[in-house]
Amino acid sequence: MAGESQSQSKWALALALAAALLGWMFDGLEQGLFPLVGRPALMELIGESAQTNFSYWFAAIMAVYLAGAACGGILFGWLGDRIGRVRAMVLSIVTYAVFSGLCGFSTQAWHLASLRLLSSLGMGGEWALGVALVMEIWPARFRPMLAGVIGAAANVGILLVGLMGLGLSQVIDDLGGVFRAAGMPESWIGPLLANSGWRLLLFLGALPAVLAFFIQIFVPESERWKHAAATGPKNKVSDIFKGGLAKYAIMGAMLGAIALLGTWGSVQWIPSWADKMSKALPADIAQWARAARSLTLIASSCGAIIGCVLGALFAQWTSRRTGYFTLCLLSLVACQCIFRLPMELGLWFFAWVFAVGATTAAFYGWLPLYLPELFPTRIRATGQGFAYNSGRILAAVGTLGSGSLLAAFGENYAAAGGITCLVYIVGMVFIWFCPETKGRPLPE
């Protein structure tokens, strides 16, 4: 019986980790879709005023997505502390899968913005729940590696988006014949394939709904949560501001906001920047131009996968504060180089995109390691959901500002990005006012 129990325990660990990694991978896929398809989608949906209003709409949709993720993180985090990590995770995945898929039916820019807002509710919640589940049931010695792997999983999803976009750019001219042979009406084929086939890619956002059934049936609940729920009072969102925890919630929100603003306020514009640069390429390499956005996303996500793992391990090797400070410094240097040095679409540009992806995404390996160490089990999902996702609210405001900045610079992505990424300087100072948690067990 002891051997059987141990085997079941190992299965529980593996299933919980698989659920969190797949959930966060699909989150990354959903996050990566809009930077890839945003420009062709909005150029179609906005119409005649697209050249004038693109920057405002792009920034607004990213901002409402961040705001929705913040609300979803708090809502589903609270729900996860109330009804359990697993059941709440199922609800969060279904939410972002359904509304992500519906984005492909958009006929107006505000349709796309509204559906992205709704899908982001589930995306924000899945992060808090998956991190809480994994960190609670796995032994403490594995947490640094797991934090890095969780952060990397999202970027695997973004990599898949880039690969799908690259593949679609190669076959899109032939898909019309395939659809006609399958009996699809001509009135459907035209909209599906128009403007780089952006609708087809958005429909793929519905795929994670399948994952919800796997989680509901196979993934075990956190025993830590069961014990806390059985012995403690029902949680309230306001509990994260009681008993000295308010400062941790606010600090966590600031640390998340700095990382998120650097990503969403400057780095997420790079695929659109590459797309704009591709328009200046000669007509005889049009195929290269068509793939510019996908190649940029692939280079960034490959760097990010490596950066997430190394960022978490570095924070464990040194300290949480030294790790965050170093990530801010490296991100600032990498972003200033790509935005300030002369850039043309080519291998040199993609090498810098890789470096920027590695440094700026490393925070998403650091945050899953640090935030769970601030809050007790009873309100861990709520607390880290609030901290990480409230950072999205601050980042959303900053993203709107970066959109206005981009418009003021006449859609000069390099000039706007070079200013926005200065936010990392704030992080280099702020981290030294936060507690050092390395070597401490998770609070009970």
C-alpha cells in the first residue's frame, strides 16, 4: 500500500503540473494571437480611417485585455480559494477559450475589443490558479525550476502562434481551393482568407476548451487548500489587505506592473514594427515580408522560453531581490539597444528580438516563484491573483499612454518603445523596498 500511495502521489504531481503547463501554454497562445494578427485585423475592421486610428485601437485593445485579465485574476483567484483550485481552473479555461474563438467573428473593431476583454477574464484567472496548485502540491525544492517552467509554458504557446502564422503564410493561397473542395460557400472563404487569414488564427483560440474536460476528470485538488478550507473561515477578497498583508499585495502589484508595462507597452509592438518594416522590402521578396510578423514572434518566444527558466533559477542561486534587479537591468539594456540602434529587417534584427524576449520575459519565471511566497494558503490564489493582475491595470494605463506616444511619433515604434522601456529603471530601485523570501517555506 505504501508503494501504491507513493505512485498515486507521483501521478497527482504530474497531472497537476501538466494541467498548469497546458493551461498556461494555451494562455500564451491566446496572448500571442493579437500581436500577430492585430495589424491586419484592425486594418480590415477600421476601414478607411485605419492609417490614422490604428495605433489608438491597437493600444486600446491591449489595454482592455490587460484590464480584463486583472479583473479575472482577482475574480477567479477568489473563486479558487472558495471552491478549489481545480474547479475554478476549469471555469477560467472555458471562459477564455470560448470568447477567444468568438473573436474570429468580429466585424467591427469594438467587437474585437469586447471579446478580447471577456476572454482575458479567464486568462488572468488561470495564471493565479495554476501557480497556486503547482506550488502547493510540489515539494519546495522543485519550486524554482517549476516557476521557470510555468513562465516558459506561456511562451511555448506564443511560439506555436508564430509557427502557425508562418505556416499559414505559406499555404494561404492554396487554402481557398481546399475549402471549395470541402463545399464551403464562397461567401465564407473570402472573409476567412482576407488580410493574412487573421480570422482563421483567432478561431484557434477556442482549442483550450478541450483541456477543461481533462482537468475536471483527472487533476487532483490541492491538499493544502482542502486543509485550509476545512479549518479556516471562508475567504474574502478583502482578507489580502488584513493582518499586515496589504503591503505585500501592493508591492506584488507594483513588481508585476513594471514587468508587464515593459512587455505590453513596448515589446508587444515589435511584431507590428516588423510588419511595417516589411512593407519597405522589394516586391521580389514578398514572401519574406508576409512572414515578418510570425518570424518576429518566433524569435521573441524562443528567447522568452530560455529566459523564463534562467530567470527563476538565477533568483534561487542569488536572491529574489538580486534576481529582479538584474532582470530589470538586462531588459533595459536589451530594449535600449533594439530601439536605439539602427535596425532593418534581417538576421541582426531577429537576434536582438531574441535577446529582448529572453530578458523581458524572464520576469514571468520570477513572479511565479516570488508571489506565492508572500501569501498564506487560505488566500494564496486571491493574493497572488490580485498582485499579478492588478499590475495589469497599471500596465493597461501605461499601454494606452504608449499608444498615444506611438501616434505622437507618427507610428515610429523604435522611438516610442525606447521611452516606454525606461520603466525598468523604476524596478531597479523599487525591488530593494520589498521583502527577501528566499529560503522561507510557503506561509501556511
